[in-house]
Amino acid sequence: MNNLLVLPLLIPAFTAVILIFLRNNVNLQRTISAVSVFLNIAVAALIVVQVSTDGIQTLYMGGWLPPYGIVFVADMFAALLVLTAAVVGAACLFFSFASIGEKRERYYYYTFFHFLLTGVYGSFLTGDLFNLFVCFEVLLVASYALIVLGGTKIQLRETLKYILINVISSTLFVATIAYLYAATGTLNMAHLAVRVTEAGQGGVLNVIAVLLLLVFSLKAGLLLFFWLPDSYSAPPSAVRALFGALLTKVGLYAITRTFTLIFVHDLGLTHNLIGWMAGATMILGAIGAMAYNDLSRIFNYNIVISVGFIAFGISVATEDALNGVVFYLMHDMVGKALLFFLGGLIIAASGTERLRDMGGLIRRYPWTGWMFFILALALVGVPPLSGFAGKVMMVRSGFGQQDVVLALIALGSSFIVLYSLIKVFQQAFWGGEKGDEPVRPLHYKAMMAPAAVLFVIVIMLGLGAETVNGYVGQAGAVLADPALYINAVLKE
């Protein structure tokens, strides 16, 4: 057993509780929050090292062995995502220091921030479907508060939509879990994999598999993303970055884990369905990215495209494609957070989200402009930047498995990402400034600092792809061979 596995949940959870009592002491809230996120990065890094050297790590709460007790499991897939989320969470925290405003800070912003991180880490580390539901609810309740905090008209409107969609998906999730328990007698993921294999995936189990895919797709924005572009446009840039980087990835993680471990015996149904949902998501996301001319919706539709791209890799389901999924998930968590950081800087400097009212920012903010340009190339997958390795593994596997149509759609969506982001770069940074008076963000240097850290990580993930791929390969091996996960959890 490894008691470290519960620390990524306990650290932000206890931090959130402590901060409830420090509402009026903003400086102390910031200090405690900073210590908390750095502790979590250290713990997450240690978990990655332990998984790399000693194999899959498990923690049976109260000593109860599966399928009876609560179990936390860290294979390399979960460990890498926890580490990446911890780094992104820290960057979002420091961006919040500079941009979120004291009014929100005094109304429990950091409390909800840490509760959201608790739910994210728990979702990655739990080995039980019911506990996955619980962790989903923790992060969702926190996200409800973060999206509405500030009380603007658009926030109130989009919060109602966001809550309604997630209440429906959560209700469907808990009902599906009940059906699954009735059919198999367990909710432990490793034990579920054994029971589904014994029963044979078909009939009611296929129905349950499709229902789970529907639930997780709503969470991830896979095809059912109609709520995402407007809802993610409502909160401030720091919250947009947190949501865009982490929340959809939790849904994608759940799809990956469920359909590489539990429901792996009827790929003609489940994985073909995931594949065509991925294709439709990429196409619709590309249309949205081209159609709009305001910054937030362009960025949000780029989230949709990346969700479809990752789902395409899941549908291919070869070890190489799954390696690509893991690598690209890490890249996209960092890249999307950085995209929204830079977007927040652009909006603050230009005083608007509309591209037609922007221009000439490269003269005053050359570092921001060229960081945005290089990030755009990374998100497209231009070598040797961070997006290349994951994309090439997924697309190569797609062509190798004769998923030619989806592989071509994936390649085409990359060109749309390039078009949409270069359009932003041209209109925001070139030409003449259109505002009456140049505006400089009040805390520009403090906002640039976390952006610069993530920018360096984007570069290093690309240049150090061979080293990173050693860890990614360990993650892909477990996803491609469910027996490794099952044996580690059930100690068979």
C-alpha cells in the first residue's frame, strides 16, 4: 500500500476548509494556497517516481480489500495526469493572484478553487466508479461557484445552463451506476473488468456501456458540447483557464479508463461509436472556430476540437494510439491553460474580446505576441513543440488501423486550429491600435509570470519528448493490457 495516494486529495481539501475561516485576510489566503499547490506538485512528482520504479501503486482505505472497500490506484496514466494537473493548477493560482480581483478573493474564491482541484485529483486516482461519481460532484459543485462568482448577467445566465446540464448528466450517471451494480454486483473498476469478461459484454452490459459513454461525453464535451462555448465564456480568464485545461480532461480520462479496462470486448460497438462521435466533434468544433470572431468562443471551440482529437485516439485503441492519447492529454492541459492566460492578457490590453476592435498589440507586448504565435504552432502539432508527438502517434495509428476517414478529419482539424489562432494573432497583434487610449493590464508582469512557466513547459515537452515518452510508454502499456491494472488492484 502507498499512503501517498490520498495526499493529492487531502492537501487541497484541508486547504479549502482552512481558507473558509480566512475570508477577510487575502494575503494569508494567497500564502496558504501557494504552499498547498507546491506541496501537491512535490507529492505528485513523488508518485510518478514510485510508479516508475515500483509499478502500479494502490491504497485500500481502512484495510478493506476490493471489491468491498474504497481503493485508490495510481498507474502511470493517472500519476502523469495528477502531476500535470498540479502544475497547471499552480499556474492558474498565480494567474488568479494577478487577475481575479480582491472582491472575488473575499468571497471564497480560493476555497472553491482548492475544492475543484480535490475533485480533479480524486477522479484521476479513484479505482471505484461510485467514488468517481463523488469526485465529479465535488469538482462540479466547486465549478458552479467559480462560474457564478462575480454575479454578472452573463455569469448568472450561463450558470443556470451549466448547472442544468450537469445535474442531468449526474442523475444519469448515478442511475447507470445502479444498473451496473445490479448487473455485476461490484463497482470496483478492476473487479468490474473481471465480471464483465466473465459475463460476456453484450445485451444489458452494452446498454450500460453506451449510457456511461453518454455521461462522460457530456462531461468532456464530446459531441454533446452545446453548453460549453457559452458557459466557458462567462467567468474571468483565470477560471476559464482552469476549466479549459482540467474539466474536459476529467471526462476524457473517464472515457479512456472505462473503455480500455472494463468495456473492451465489443469494440465494434463502443469504439466505433467513440470514433464517429470524435469525428463529428472535430468537424463541428472546426466550424465554430472559423465562424466566430470573438476571442473566447474561438478558444472554446478549440477546446472542442482537441476533445474530438483525443477521443479519436481512444477509438483507435492500439498501444501506440493510447501512448499518443496520454502524451496529448498532458500537452493539451498545459497548452489550453496557457492559451487562456494569453487570451486574458490580450483582452485586458485591448479592452475587448472582439477581434475587429483589436490591433497593434505587438508593439507594446512583443513577448505576449510571440508566445502566442509559438503556442499556436504547438497546439497545431508543429515539430519539435509539445503537440507533435501525441498527434503523430494517434494519426499514424489511425492510418495503420485503416481509420483513414477519421485520421484525415483529425489532420484537417489541425489546419483549422492553425487558421483560427493565426487569425487571432494577425488581428490582435498586427495593424494599428484601434482603442482611443492604450491600456496596460494593472498586473501585467505578474500575469506573464505563470504564462512564461507554462510556455517553457510547452517547449520542454516537445524538446524532451523522448524522455517524456519513456513515462508515457508505461502508461500506454497498462491501458493496452488491462490485466496489468487488474492484477495490481486485485493482487492476483
